[in-house]
Amino acid sequence: MKSEICRTPDKEERSLLRQVLDKIANHCRARSLFILHYCTGCGAIELPPVITSRFDSERLGIQPMVTPRQADILLITGYLSIKTLKRVILTYEQMAAPKYVIGMGSCTINGGMYWQSYATIKRLLEYIPVDMYMAGCMPRPEAMQQGFLQLMDNIDNGNANCWKDYYYNYDEYLGHQQALFGPDWHTPTDVIAEARHYQLFGEKTIGDHTALLAKFASKYVTKTIPNHIVGVN
Amino acid sequence: MSTPLPEILDSTLQNIPNLTFTVQDRHRLRIELHRDRLPALLELLKGRAGYLHLSAISCVDWPDTDEFELVYHLWSYEVKTLISAHIHIPKNPGRYISVYDIYTPAAFFERDIHEMFGVYFEGALDMEPFILTEWYGPPPMLKSFSSVDYVKETFKWQEYSPDWLKDIEEKGGQVVE
């Protein structure tokens, strides 16, 4: 006899069930966020009052965390030199999904007051997907609190999905990275394999730029991309 | 010269020919000399006058002349005086000798100047990239290098057209750069 409880749900029902589970997960997730304790530029000086007793972000469930693998939020607190960007990308790829990137200050939006510097990048979103910007030079702690609340709302409503974009459009992000670091740039993380694992492998995950990755593949890259997928001989 | 030099410094400086100096302050002395004489001056200042601390080497790229100016800043803990020794080297080929054998901290300064200005120091400890490890362009501190042009060629900009700006533009206004 077919049990009522153990029946296999049909596709529509299953997706509905998953939607409910996702909603519950997102609701919980939004109330327990860890910021990676990694600061660049001048914005770092605004963080201590936000985190500690003055503005106390802990009451929102937001705390600093020391390792990228245990953090949810990567806070880019100001200008990024090309050299730092390399480290930021390495850090970002180590973080476990779902992960959220906040660009703080004008520098991450358009270069800010360092717009004419040869050594800093201008638009952070070319290199890693950015969930939210906090404009200002620097934004006050109140603005940061407001931003955190907005991010919590976005996560709760299921709108903070930029991390998926990194997998869907990995080729484009990698292309921008290669333009700065040279064609042999690669990270120890096999992003393409991760994209397959998360079932986020899209049409733009691989392309001309990831083909270069296969060409210069280091020992860290577990699987080279077959030529018939890349389309090169 | 209003303030007389300490005796030990005066006798030391007399050993170097074609040397001009100006006492700028009680604690500051500016020396200009020919580039060939600089290592001898540094040896004497360190060995006899107690100038143990090479606090910096700075480089100036003068746009109108074909020369780099190198400034060696030396500090004495005994007479409490900062000496800046100025020399000029031709931009082409832009080579000079390292003073690493006299002052070991010179290694960092020379490496930095090599990176930022392209001056090669013969006999230096290390001339590999120091800060600009991700840089493949010309030495960026040269006056001939335009940072703005480089940025305009290399980077794209965020589009900026908020609604309130559209309203202003409709009325004939604009954002002044």
C-alpha cells in the first residue's frame, strides 16, 4: 500500500516545498550574519563604532568573523588597489555560499577620490558581484546600520542572490580580472566545478577567458575544460 | 652663514672637492656635489662625523632637464643635524651606483626608486618589483607618465544618471565637472 507520507511529490509540489524551505532558511539566515574581518582603505575606521557598544550591530545579529570560510559578508571598506583586489578575489572565492558583498564608500562605486590613480580599481562590480553599495566618503555608522538592515531585508525576501551571478557569468568576471593580472591569472578555487556543484552552471560560465584558465591551469585546477566545450582546437 | 658648522663636520666636508653647502637651519644642512663624489662623502660622514642613519633616498624627476635629482637624507644622533646630499644623474641611461655597502637601509630605497622612476642602481641588493608587483607599465612616478590618460584608457566608469539629474537636464542644467 502506498503510504501517504512517503509518497513522491510531483515536480510542482516539490518546488513549492523547496520554496517554503528556502523562505524559512532565508529568514533565519538574515538574522545571523558574520562580516569577514578584512578591511581595506579608510572605511575600516568606521567599523569599530558599528560593531562595538556605540552602535552595536550585534543586536541585529551581525558580528565580525576572522576567517573567510565562516563568514557571510565581505565588506569592502574603501579603495582597492590592484594588488589588494587579487587578495579580495582569493578571499571571496574561499567564502561559502551564500555570500554577500557590500561595497562601502565612493571608491568601490567609481574610484572615488582616487579616480585618477593608476594603482586602484574603479568599479568593484566588474571583478566580483556586489550586493549592495553604501555611498559616501566615508558613510557614517548610521548609514552602515541602515545598509545592514536593508541587506537583511533583501536576504529575507530572497533578493540577495548576487553570489549566483559569479557562477552564471564567471567568464565575464574572469575576463576583467585577467585584464588586470595578465592571462595566466588563476585562483586555487575551481569555480567552474563549484558552479556545477551548485547547479549554477550557465551558458556564460565558461568562454574565451576560462579557456585561458585551462591553458594555464595550475595543479590546483582539478579538471581542464574539454576543447569541444570551449570551442578551441 | 649665520650658524657655524660643528668642527668635525667642517673638517670632513673639506675633504670633498667642488662641494657647496648651505646651512638652512640649526638642524638642516644642504649639500650639493658631483655624483662621483657621493660615495666618498657618505663614507666620511658615516665613518668620521657620526651620520649613522640614512633616513631616506628621494628622487626628483625634473621635467625640463635631462636629469634625475637624487637626495640622500642623513641624520646624526650626536650633532642632531639632518644633511641632505643632492646629486644629479642623467636620465639616459639612468644608472647610478648603489650605496648599499655603506648604508644597508639603502636597499629598500633604491629598490623603490628603481620601481617608481626606473633608475638602475649597480651593485644593489635587489632590483625586483617591490610594491608594484601587478604593474606592467612604465615607471609611474615619471613626469612623462600620465596617470589620468592611463586610467581613461584602462578603466570603464559607472554610469551616473539619477532621476533628479534628468529633471535638471530637462530644464537646461547640468553637473559641472
